Amino acid sequence: METVKTLILGGGPAGYTAAIYAARANLSPVLYEGVQPGGQLTTTTIIENFPGHPDGIDANTLMDNMRQQARNYGADIRTGTATAVDMGKRPFKVTIDGEKEIEAQTLIIATGAQAKYLGLPSEEKFKGAGVSGCATCDGFFYRKKTVAVVGGGDTACEDALYLAGLAKKVYMIVRRDVFRASAIMQKKVLSTENIEVLWNCNTQEVLGDALGVTGARLLRKDGTVFDIAIDGFFLAIGHTPASQLFAPWLKTDENGYILTEGKTTETSVPGVFAAGDVQDPRYRQAITAAGSGCMAARDAEKFLLENEK
């Protein structure tokens, strides 16, 4: 059985950054990229808010650069997905793809989170071409255009308000006749001139052409079907953290996000650390994920120094 000092699960900004820092600290990190190398960021196109790229950078290029930087410093980056874990004692045991077993002195979980989608074939068709699960990532592309936000909670209201500062018009598609959001968020949305709330509506189909999204077909509760013309379609109905494999061992919140201790990346199991969107229900940005990846590697380094026999 292979034994490693630091095993990193997840190949997004958090995982690659953790690998860079762990490699430079001589922790000989092994990273398994999981089912989506590059992470959720690769579902978008140009990233304009990652520091150091004044003209923006292609999302896949950014992830490729991070991956190569980690490799250049000695990180062992592999294809594969964790399918079983045992955190009962150190070294932790992790099974990859149901076959290979690894023992890890420290474990960094950077498996990310996925935006929830409606499950429409047309929605899938236009992902990255007008359909997005991240308003702060992609909203800038819709300046002076018309967009729609699906959802009725605080996140949907926050996204609508953010987009209202950029777009010409924002529709909010709400399936009930009330918001689930806090009173103050409701008040802000309803008092914003270029936000129109479409109550009691569900999306039947996202409309588009070869260039991307052009509209959405909605079904009102009374049976009325109608179309709206939009340039962008944003989902704000929640995220699902990829923490199911670890939940039997680690403390999580009610939505499955891994809980970390104070301002560290330490989890409820000593020697196990969590970084990126799998432990961040609030910010969910590439730059904050990368920052927490750095923290996780530093926390792992400190743990090993204090616990090496």
C-alpha cells in the first residue's frame, strides 16, 4: 500500500493551490483530480476577476497553468476519484476508483461544490453560452443586457441585485407567490427599478440559437405559457457540496458543507483539512478557493511538524 505525507482530493483552484504550497514545503503531495479536472470553473469561459490577469483569462487556461505550476514544484497529479475513506485513525486510508488504496498522513479535501440546475436538456445545452450558476463570475458579460435569475431565496436576491447594477433589466423567476429570502433582501429587490419579479412561474425551456441564450419559456401556475427575451439565464437555487463521502467522519452543516475550526481549514478530525467550495457556502469564488488551498497546505505542514514521530 502506498503511503504519502499529504493527499489532496480535488483538482480545482483550492486543490492545485494546496498542491503548489505543499510541494514547496517538501510534503511530497499527491493530488487526485476527481471527476472534473479544473473544477467547476471550467464550465465558464473567460475569467475577468482573478487577480494578475488585467485582460481576463480563459478558465481552462487558468486551471492548466495552476496544474502545471504544481507539477513544476514536484506535486504528483493523477487522474482518479476517491471512492472510499477511513478516517478512524492516522494514517487515513483512501480508496481511488474502487481499486487503489493509499495511506495518508494528512488529507486535504478540495472536492468543491456544484450549482444546482433545473435538469432541463436545453439548460444543459446552453451551459457556458448564456446559462450560468454564478452571477458574480459571469455577470460582467451582461452589461446593458437583459437577464433572468431563477430562485426566491437570499442568494437569488443577492444575485439579482448584483446583476441589476450591470444589466439593463433583470427578471426574477420565482415558483411561488412569495420570496423565501429575508425581509431586508425582499425590500431591496422590490424597490430596485430594473428588477421585475415573475411570481408563480417555472421554467419549461431555455431558448437559444447558435450564438447562445435568447429567451426562456415559462409556465405560470394558472397554466399560462409565455416567453421572455433574455441574454443570460442564471441559476440561484443552491449548491451541493461534494462532501457525501466524508460526511460519516466529519462534521458538516445542514447543507453538507464541511465545517472548519475558526479561521483555519482544520476539520473535526485532526490531520484532515478542507479547502474551497466544499467548506464555503458563502463566497464560492476561484480566488477564495485558492486562498483556502494555501491555508490548508500550511495547516497540514504545521500539523506534520507537530505530530511527526
